[in-house]
Amino acid sequence: MSEDNWKHRSKKMFCQTCMYFVKKNDVLGRCRRRAPTLKGWPVVFKDCWCGDHKIDETIIGEKYER
């Protein structure tokens, strides 16, 4: 089995650092990257990540825990 190519690239690209993430509680949030579906905005964990990540400039420099 080959090594994960994204192992280090996604290290700081978690949902909680993304401008599209809206925090719901300590663990979950909503992703507002795309328009909501009939079920609403997708629910994501704060330590998930995807290829559409865009850093939230308001939290650059702040310390956060995974």
C-alpha cells in the first residue's frame, strides 16, 4: 500500500480554519462552501478537511487545537 500523498499537506487545512465553516458546538459545524440542499447545510466535524479549503484570514496567527 502506498503512502498518503496528502499526509502533511492537510495538516493545518481543517474545517475549523476554513472561511466556509460555521461552528455549531465544540465538535461540529456547518460547511457553507456550496448552496444548501433540501436538508440544509452539510454537517462536518471541525477536524475534517476537503480539497475546497480556503483559510479564514480572521484566524491566521491564532492558536487552535485539533
